[in-house]
Amino acid sequence: MYRLVDLTRRTLEVGLLCGAVVACLLFCARATAAEEAGVLMAGAATSNITPPLGEMIVGNWEPVPAAQVHDELHARCLVLAEGPTKLVFVICDNVGIPREVFDEAKKQIAEKTGIERSHVLTASTHTHSATTARGPRRIAGAPPEELNPYQSFLVQRIVDGVRRALGNLEPAQIGWGKIDEPSEVFNRRWFVKDASLLTNPFGGIDRVRMNPPRGSAQLDRPAGPVDPEISFLSVQSTSGRPIALLGNYSLHYVGGVPNGEISADYFGYFGKLIEKKLNAQEQTPRFVGILSNGTSGDVNNIHFAAKTSPKYAAYEKMQEVANKVASRVAEAHEKIEFRTDVKLAAKETELELQVRQPTEEMRAYLAGVDERGEKAAGHRRERSYARRIASLEKSPKQVSVPLQTFQIGELGIAAVPFETFAETGLEIKDRSPFPDTFTIELAGGSFGYLPTPEQHRLGGYETWLGTNYVEKEATVKIVNSLMDMFEGFNNE
């Protein structure tokens, strides 16, 4: 009797297993046939990239070891396919991932999947409460080093995430849209009336100040514009089940994180909230909500002119910002049209840029930092920038930076490896030949801040050598290169 029951159970188990295998094979066959026929396909997945406790969080001036994880960090992956052409997005919860890490991930993705490296867009969100993925160098392009353990782990998880997204490919439809949310973006660079607020670490006086005192009578006017637009790309199955949504908002991190805690900041909260607002919970495969950072190098969510500011508990403000952004996207999402007939294309180029060098006056001033001592009058960041300038002596005199562009139908996407100013993002949108365009920053690497030539003349933290590393005309060359690539899509 027991043997009969056991045999029946085993027979049932084998039958179920065979049925599952057959179903899987049929699904894969249908997916392969659809892909070969040029049907639009999409798949998404996430990889957990949370580091071990004890790794250094580098979002503030003084790094601190991670002591707690408030919310897990992820590499959020989206793959689009049309026939043999595939586009890959990988947006990572990190303050800034160096080029050598992303390059190794792209190399392995190409080896394991056959997807061209130029078709893989990797970027950091710029959360300030993630542990560092950088090595000891501050400027990319220096002699390569072996990846450290966390960097190697990050590479593997990025590759795994893309492979899992490929495994989820299914016939899909796609749409995109945009909507403004101006209440959370403020330019953080200000002209001020008090010269004592304008000192820099090199013994000089700037014309603008980053993050001036809030509500101060010394405030004059912001030194640049903001971009309030939320752009987004939404992907669904052909039956209307949400697969993924990729948003883009030109706002720096929000913060409000206790010291030593790991968090994906408002980017992570957005992913959870947009899933809920699109009624995409508890699905198989799981919906993936993604928020990339736009051009926010000079933008945060602090209203500097306000006389009073509300008080927030830890994590409260970032949830508020994420809810606003997700709510606006959900509102605009109701009006977009989904299509299955979009062209997918990608371009990539390398741009050689000169690395800025310290002037003799700068060297002479910083050489006296130790002699002046801690109590001498001077900028409080002199010692920090003296170390940064010293490190430049061993750096190359020029670097090659990667630039990318994607085409998805009438949507153009630019990717730059810098913390880019809002005015540059607005220029890219204005000059783009596509009706809709947005830019993902810190993509392909992390080369520091990217002020415009005019902003360089104004000075301020983002322009200081050691915060910015490349030539002052870099934005001109970068935008022109991106436009050439965008125009190339139209000429094919």
C-alpha cells in the first residue's frame, strides 16, 4: 500500500515536472520566435547590491563605516529587444561607480549574452547613503588597478541582473511621456552679497556659493536654472501587464539618513511607490520601478529663499519627494499611447578631454596649509583640497570619457559620466532632433562635476579643482558629440 502511494506520488511529481519543462520550452520557443520575427520584447529584473556592514559610506565629507541597512540597494535592469537589436539599462543605487567597474560589467555581459557593449547603459543614482564603489583614486584614467572585493561583487550582480532580465523577455508594448514637478528642484548655487560666504580653499573669492545659509538676507539670486521635467519610459506586456517603468528626474539625492545607515534614498522609494500606483504588485515576473538621475549637478530640493523650513524625521522627506514624483508619473501615465513598432538603436563614442592642472599660485597657497595650522584664518576645506591637488600630480594629463545615445522610436536618451548641471541638460533637450529627450548622468563612469564654461567663471564648490577635473570647455565638446550621435540616428 505504502509503495503504491509512493509510486503514485512520484509519478505525479514526474508528470508535474515534465509539464513545467514543456511549458517552459513552449514559452521560450514562443519568445525566440517573436524575437526572430522582430516583435518588440521586454524583460526586467533586479539584483541586490547591498554591501556588507563596515564598508565606508562616502556621501559626506568624512566617510563612516556602514553600521545598519535601512533599505537594500539594487541594480535595476531593463532589456528591450527588437529582432537582433537589444538595449539594456542598468541603474545602480550608488553615489558614483567608476568606469573600470562598469567596463568590466559590460565586457562580461557581452561575453555571456552577445549584447554589444555600446548597447548597455549603466549608471549610478547618486544616493549619498551607499558605500563606495570607488578605489583610492579620485580621477578616472589613472593606471588601472585590480577591482576590490565590493567592485567585483558589483560587476557580478550587474551581469546577473541583465541575464535574468533577458530570461524574462516577452512580447511587449512601450510608451513614454513627461510631466513637470517643480516643487522639489532648486538651484543650489547662489549669488550672495557677503564676500565672507564666497571664500574657496585656494585663497580666493568666488562669485557664487553652493548651499548658502537658508533664508539669509545675503541671498541675491540663483546662479542657474532647474529642469522640473520628469521623463519616463513605460513597458507593458501586450496584454497590458506592467513590466517596468524607467523615470528620470533632475534632482540630487534628498538625504535625511542617520549617520552610518545604508539607503537607496528617494530613488528606491520611487520604485516601490510607482509599483503600487500602477497596480503592479505581486506579479510574476515582478514589476521593476526605476528612477535614474537627470542633470542635477547644481540642483537639490532645498528652498534657500524660504524664511522657515519644515522639520522632517529621518527618511520622511525622501518619501515625500518620491511620492510626489511617482504620483505625477502615474498621472501622466494614464495619457500615454503604447506601441509595438518602435525602432531601437544605440551609439557610443570616446571623447578625449584634458585634465585640469593646478596653477603655480594654487600650489604655493596649498603648500602652506600645514604651516598655517588648524586655527589660522582660511577655508575649512583647505587640507582636503591640498590632498586632492597632490593626487593630481600622479594622474594623466588627459582622459577618455564614454558618451552614449539611445533611440527608442521618437525618444532620444543621452548618457554622460558626470554630475551634470541642469542648464546642460536643458541645452541637450533643446538641441536634440528628437521630439522627446532626456539625459542620464553618472552613466558609464564617474568623472566628477561638469560645470559649463560660464559657471566655471563664477566659481563655487562644483568648479573647484579636486571636485571638477576636466577642462573648462568640456560641456561644449560633450553636447556637440551627443548631437552628432543623435543626428546619426536620423541619417541611417
